[in-house]
Amino acid sequence: MAASTTGVTGTSGTSGQNSEKNTKTVTSRSLQDQFMQILLTELRYQDPMSPMQEKDFFGQMAQFTSATQMEVLNGKVDQVMLALAQAQTSQNLLGAARLIGSAFEAKMDNRSIRGVVESVALSNGKVAVRSGDILVPIENLLSIGGPGDAP
């Protein structure tokens, strides 16, 4: 009987891994349905002379419950990470706003650029400063002078 239990656990684990690789939208309800189908199939085809032991059954249920709870937790962690990333972007944009009116020097495309920060913006998800028609990513800034400093 041990081979049968191992086979089902292995199949269940493989199915969950394939589901994760194929799509992130698998609901815990569909995972519960898959688990129950596998468990019922195992019970249906088990050897009547050597039925599944209670400890094996409860062990599989505990593994499934843990896997479901970890899936829910992962989803919540993803949500928190997205919120933190959005908050960090907002914080960076607000911090860069303090640079408005400051002279700067930057390096872009192997050339030096000097100007005065007129505004700040998001460009491709990154904070950038604008001077005239030039949009300079903040990571390209080499130095920032005081307000009103001539470039």
C-alpha cells in the first residue's frame, strides 16, 4: 500500500507544480477539487485486503491543507509587495520634487548635460527630471547644485 500512497502524493505534487508553471490563476477551490478527485480515485482502486490507513489519509489531508494555506499566503505576499513597490515609487517621485529649481549635471549617452530641474516625472516606471525638452533618469544625475545655481 505504501507505493500507492506515494504515487498519489507524487501525482498531487506534480499536478500542483505544473499548475503553478502553467497559470497563476488556479484557485484554491480547483486545487481542492483536484485533491479530492485524486483521493477518491485512490480509495476506489485501493486493495481491499490492505485498505488505506487512517494515518496515511490524515497525513495527505494535512499536506493538502498546508499547501492550500501557503498558496493563499503567497497571494497575499504578492499583494503586499505590489503595494510596497507602488508606495516606493510615489515616495521617490515626491523626494525628487524637492530638486525642482536646482542646477544639475548628468551623463547620458556618453555626453555631459547641465541644466536646471523644471519638473519631475515617471518615465518607464522610473523617476526622471526634466530640463527643457530633456528628460533625465534620476540615476544618471552626477551632481545637484543649490537652488538658482547657474549650470
